[in-house]
Amino acid sequence: MKYDFVVIGAGVSGLTSALLLAKSGYHVAIVEKSDQISPLLRGFTRKGVHFDTGFHYTGGLGPGEPLDIIFRYLGLSDHLTTFHFSEQGFDIFRSIKDGFEFQFPTGYELIREKLVAGFPDEAKAVDTYLQMVRTVCASMPYLNIDIDFNETSLLQGLDDRTLQETLDALTANKHLKALLSMHCVLYGVPPGEVSFSQHACIVGNYYQSAMGIRGGGLSLAKAFDVRLKDLGIDVYCGSMVSEILLSPEGAVSGVKLANGTELACSGCMSTIHPVTMLDLLPEETFRSAYSNRLRDLKETLSAYMIYAVSDRAIPFLAGSNLFVFPDVDDLSNMGVRPLEQNLLYLTAAYKGTESEPMGFIGISPASFEQTAAWKNSTTGRRPDDYRVFKDDVITRLKCHIDSYCPELRGTMTYTEASTPLSVRDYNNTPLGGLYGIKHMVGQRNPFPVTKVKGLFLAGQAIVSPGIMGAALSAFISCGNILGHDRLRKELRACS
Ligand SMILES: Cc1cc2nc3c(=O)[nH]c(=O)nc-3n(C[C@H](O)[C@H](O)[C@H](O)COP(=O)(O)OP(=O)(O)OC[C@H]3O[C@@H](n4cnc5c(N)ncnc54)[C@H](O)[C@@H]3O)c2cc1C
């Protein structure tokens, strides 16, 4: 049996690609190295509390917004119950050094109102910034399905102005600049590196609305399970693709799995880390300039993460996340500062579909180098000195949280933690980047179409990270096969 397409990797981008291709009548298989599809979304449960590992909230999922339209088009919405994060403060910004706190709202009008109230002398900067964000989002063909399609505007990374440069030109107010760049945590690239347009495409969705899904990422994974079945997509889990097979003419002819199974196909959509993809092909497939470019792509920040169960409900994290900044002066060296001087991001964990958090996840950006001494070890088989190191990280993170988040003091009854090494092994990114490869000024990420006939790329490396970015990458890549105008017309019918 020959498939029209085999999709490599069952994360959001692979799953979206598989559904799109199957909806158009193609015979599709999807291969996932983990035992179940979408391991990043599934998270884990301790003491009855579910901890998300790859999804806490998203922008653009409010009624009629881009991700809502995409989920309805994919047939996922009927299987999901969404909820709004707090309109008045979906993200709370807290600066320890000077006690500055700001509840970042959703909705452009409310954002303007609260920012201008907080920074009365900066109304012009606020207006210009918000207008710039809106303009970028409105010019993106899949964020705005009403505009004419334009291939170049899909590639936001081509903008050569960083967020930092843009903000510096607008204002000298360091608190305002910190507030407008705090969301760089959501894509793992400092303000001095990310292009303004990449930043705008991501935050613009959160500025519209910030939504969660009851049951977290696991509910989304289960919705994908249902739709894969509905559309007759063959799912191969528990064995990784070890080779992409090419015909004598150099076109895709199949994939080989590590367990020896071969799946013949005419096309292949790779949604894995681009460097991992290179390793699946004969070395001479691409010109060395292209391969070297991919191998040199810089990774997003990694992190230490702590997962805490609480003995009581934590109402202040219901519908809000907390961003703690030791000081607002410098967001550029996140992840290389000592843990105590580093940014901390806190988000809720729930029991099942309950609405009161009974735990939380703390994320502190870190670099892979901090754990490089144990890079040759794998999960479950780390040496004793790593265990000592990790215990120390847990103790310090707990102290950090106790010091700066009095609301959580004494609530932690049980904790787990992960380090950049765990992220590397769990997320399949060579250097433990939370969001894979950076989208940054001066770096050219790969395009969806490759020079190999039948080989397409999607995934967070192609367009942008996050559920939205991964889903968009699938549309942008599959649009090359199915036709962008057709896809966008069908999306419009769901709006
Ligand atoms: C801690 C954390 C929190 C996050 N929070 C949010 C959030 O709140 N909101 C949000 O929108 N986004 C969030 N994200 C980002 C979001 O989860 C990702 O950007 C998105 O899920 C990436 O999807 P993807 O399909 O591109 O990649 P992945 O989900 O990484 O999919 C690639 C898949 O390929 C599989 N694979 C790898 N190699 C092979 C192989 N050789 N053969 C077969 N399969 C293979 C992997 O196992 C993996 O399942 C978070 C990420 C992290 C790490």
C-alpha cells in the first residue's frame, strides 16, 4: 500500500497537516516516535493534579478569531471546552526591585486604556505600538483571511528591526518597554533578537483574547485523536522515522521506521526539528550551504521547571499567569543569570476539568550549558551528581517562589522538576530549546518547500512557536500542495 503523504511527528503541526491533507482526500499516515500522539500536549498527573507540559493558554481562540476558525475548520472545536483568562489581567507583571506591578488585560481598547492610565505621558508611544502590532497581524494572510494572499508576508522573520529597537524608538520608559516585551517568554527569544513582526504576530493574538482549554493540552490531544480516526488517517506511534527514502531521481518514495517498517509514499511532511530532519536523509541530499545553515540555527531558551501540588485552591492563578521579574532593566540576558536573579513564570495546574487551580508550574529560563556536564546521560539514567544538582535547583526555585510570590507561600506539598536536559530529551530539541529554533533577526529559518521533490516542512521552526504558530505552519506548508486560495476560502466559510 502506498500513501500519498506520510507526516513525520504528531505534534500540533503534524496533526494539523495530516487533517488538512486527509480532508482533501489524500491517503495519509502519521508517524510519532512516542507511544501516543502529541506527547508535548499530554502532560502528566501527580497526586490528582494535571500538569501541562506544552500548553497553558493561547491567543486568538476567542469566537471568530484565527485559531477558533482553524479549530472549527479542523473539526476540533466540538470536542473542546474553552474558557477566557481574566480580561482585566490575564498576565500579571511583577517587578521585585521596585515593587512595580501591572495586570496586563486583553482587548486592544482595554490594553490602551490601562497602559495610558499607568503611563499618562506615553499615550503616543502606546498608540503607535498597538497600531503597529495590529498592522502586522492584519497583513498576515492566515491571521487575516480576508486580505489577498502574498507569499512574502508569510515569512515574518524577514523583518530586520528588532522588538528592542522598535521600543527604543518609541519610548525611554523602562517599565513600559518591559511590559511590552514581557511576552518574549512565550517564544523564548530576547527583545534584542526577535523581529518586531514576529513578536507582533504572536502577542497580537493574545491582545485579542487569552483563552485556556478545560483539561489543558490533553483535551486538545484527545480532540486530535478523534479527528484522526474520523478522517481515516493511519497512526504509527512508538517507532521513530529513521530514514526518508528517495527514488533514484531524488524524489521522496517512502519513510523507514526504526523498527524496520517501510511506508511507501509520494510525499512527506516533516514537522520535526530541522536538524533532526537532515539526519534522516543521505548527506549529499542538500547542498552543504543549506545543511550548514540548518545546523547553525540558534535554539530558543531552555528552562528549569517546577511542578507543585497545593493543599488548597490557588484562586489568584485562576485565569491569570504571573511573570516575576527581579528587575525590569534588562530582559536580554534571561536564562544566563543566576536562578535567583532570573525571570520566573507561574501558571496554574488543575485537577481534571475543575476551574480552581490545585497546583502550579514555575518556569525559569535557563541555558543548556548549565546542564551540559551531563549531556551524555538520558532521562532515568542520570548520574548521582546530576541528582544533587537538580535537588539544589528545586530548593532554590522553591525559595525564589516563596520570596517573591507570597500568595503561594507554604502551599507546595509536593514537587517535581525538570531541567534543560529533560526538555532536550522530552521535546526532541538538540539543546533543550523550549520552542525549538529561534525566530530572530539575522537568522533564516527553513522554508516549507524543499528542493527534494515531495518533501515539505512544517512545525514551530517554520513560522512561529505556540499552538497557533504550529497550526499556521501546517496551513502555510499544506497551502503549497492544496492551494492557499482554496484553503483560505474554506476557512472563510467557517468564520
Ligand atoms: C513548557 C512549554 C510550555 C508551552 N506553553 C505553551 C502555551 O501555553 N501556549 C502555546 O500556544 N504554546 C506553548 N508552548 C509551545 C507549543 O507547545 C509548541 O510550540 C508546539 O506544540 C510545537 O508543535 P510542533 O508540532 O511544531 O512540534 P512538537 O510538538 O515538538 O512535534 C514534533 C513531534 O515529532 C516527534 N518526533 C521527533 N522526531 C521524530 C522522528 N524521527 N520520528 C517520528 N516522530 C518524531 C516528537 O516526539 C514530537 O511529538 C509551550 C512549550 C513548552 C515546552
